[in-house]
Amino acid sequence: MIYIFEIRVKPGYTAEQYARAWIEASDIIQRSPGARGTRLHRSVDDPSRLIAIASWDSKEDRDRSDAIANDAVRDIIASQAPFVDIHVIGEFDDPDWIVAPPD
């Protein structure tokens, strides 16, 4: 499954600053069983708008990941809270339901 969320960087802070913290938290989370990687993308039209995509073997793996509740991860997320607004877009099937053009 993939977990997608949008990040809005507040004025006076940069996407690069957020990305450093995101990489640090992501590194811890990706050590969890079932974690398959993360990506952070910046909007072409708005450099303060980011999309994060985390891939997991299953929703169950993500939900039971100890890393999500890890104190270091919580501290990293809390340190970013004054500088960003995060909106969960949702959880989506992957790879069970993918529509893609033929290669």
C-alpha cells in the first residue's frame, strides 16, 4: 500500500529544511518490517507544497510499525510542526490495483 500526504511549508521556512528532517525520520521508519521506501516531491508551481509517498508491503505492516511510535520519530515530527502543515491524502492499494499504460 502507499500512504500519501501533502506538506505545506510555512513562510520563513524552506522545503530543504523540512526535507532534512523528513530524511532523518524516514531513515528510522524504513528499518521497519514491510517498509518499501519513501519519496518526497516538490510542486512545480509552488515550492512550498510537497507530496510525500511512503510504500509498505501492507496497511497492517504500516499500522503496527514500531518506528511510527518511536520517540526519535515523534521528536522529529514535533520539531517540524511549527514550520509545516501536514494533510493526509490517504492510503491506496499497491500493488493490488494499479492502472498503467503498457510498456
